[in-house]
Amino acid sequence: MRRGEKRGPGPGAGRGARRAPGRRGLPSTVVGIVLLAVMLFPVYWMVNTSLQPAGGIVRGDWFPAAPDLGGYATALRDQGGHLVTSLVVSLGSVALSLGLAAPAAYGLTLLRARRIRLVLLGVLVTQMVPGIVVADTLYGAYAELGLLNSSPGLVLADSTAGVPFAIVVLHTFMRTIPREIVEAARMDGAGRLRVFRSVVLPLSVNALVTAGVFTFLFTWGDFLFALTLTTSGPVRPITLGVYDYLGAHTGQWNAVMATAVLASVPAALLLVVAQRFVTSGATRGADR
């Protein structure tokens, strides 16, 4: 090799460069596993306690040698009605939110850009209003309309959060639909309503599922509206059921934790089933 000539990479340089990501990846993997274990520990402890025998003190066994399902039997007997109420209210809120947000979002795509920004700004401002303000306002209106302690009242209240969120998600997705497809349908004689029903909605399935899933989760986990708008009677969602149960059954921690597990199952199953749609619906609008 001549003086001043740069030495090229040796035969082992390539293997070293390929091994570097592996050496860097191992600590990251370990850190990720540790963080995941810390985050999932409350879930593990909740399931573990729900399978322990009844008792006033939470047992310290890491794994129940003989799982006891008595807590689940007690929880289903005491909290089954609250679970049904939460399911009815959540599905009703999803249906109402998507029914209002889908045509609104499509209508926004037909407006000029300046008007769209103003409308979306107004929609986002509604999300900044504290929930307790909305709940207190609705309480007075519901007392006049007779909607207190009713499932329709909770559906309407929870939709105040679901509709704006669904409008933003659906508009972001619908504006990516090629204009040529809509114009081709219009040239074939389809009206605006038929274009919306037969073209826009089928192409927006991922966004509809995404908005529906998050609206369901908002409603399923709602505590503020439920506590303010249901003062008595049988119409009480599972969040209030767990709250009341925790105070009245501290001597049966297995039943309390079994109620928490049962309250978590629908939301977890929904996320697992809709994961593919949610991922596609959440990232589609960023492409444009």
C-alpha cells in the first residue's frame, strides 16, 4: 500500500458492523421486557387475587396452587346487571357517535379548506371543555327532560366526547379518498347520498372501526358522567359498580378483583380483535 492511501475496511469490518445492532439491541430488549413486566404487574396481581380463596386480607401467594372461582361467581351474581348496562350504553354511544360523525366528516371534505379549518377548530375546542362542566350542565337539562338515571341519558352524555373525536378521525381518513372515485360514481348517476353510502363508507371501514373502538373505550371507562347523572336506581355502569363494590366488600378481595377482571375483558378483547383496523385507520391520514 502506498503512503497516504487510505486503508479500506478489513474482512472482519463487515461482520463487526452487522454484530453492532445485536449488541445494542440486547440491552434495549431487556429494558423493554422489564418495563413491560412493571406495567403488567397490576394486571397479574389482579388476576392472581381474583383466583385466591375469599378472605379479608390479600394473600401473598404468587401463584394460586388451587384456583378458587368463587370470586367470579360472586362478582357475576352481584355485578352482572352493571356489566349489561355498560355494554348497552357503550354500544349505543358508538352507534350514535358514528351515525352523527360519519355524514358530518364527509360533509367537511366537500367544503373549502378555509371553512374546514374553522369547523375543525370548533370541534377541537369542544374537547377542551372539562368533563365536570359538561356533566353539571347536563344534570340540570336532564332533570327537566327526565333523562336522569336512564341509559339513553348516558348514551347522549358519552356521545359528547365520542362525536368530536369520530369527526376528526373520519375526516382525516375520508379526505384521502381519491376524488376520481367519487366523480366516477357521480357520472354514473349516483346522488350524494348514494355516493356516501355505497362508495365513501365502504372505503372508510378502517376509520369507522377506529373511531368506534375508541368511542367504546371512552364510554366503557366513563366514571364522571355515570356518577353525576345516575343518582339512584338500577341503571349504573360497571365503573360505578366497582366503586361501590370496593367500599362494601373489602372483606372479599377475590370478588372485588374478579369484578375488575370482568370489567377489563370486553375492552381487551375488542382491542385484540380490532387491532389491525385500528393500526391502519390511525396511520392512513398521515400519508397525505
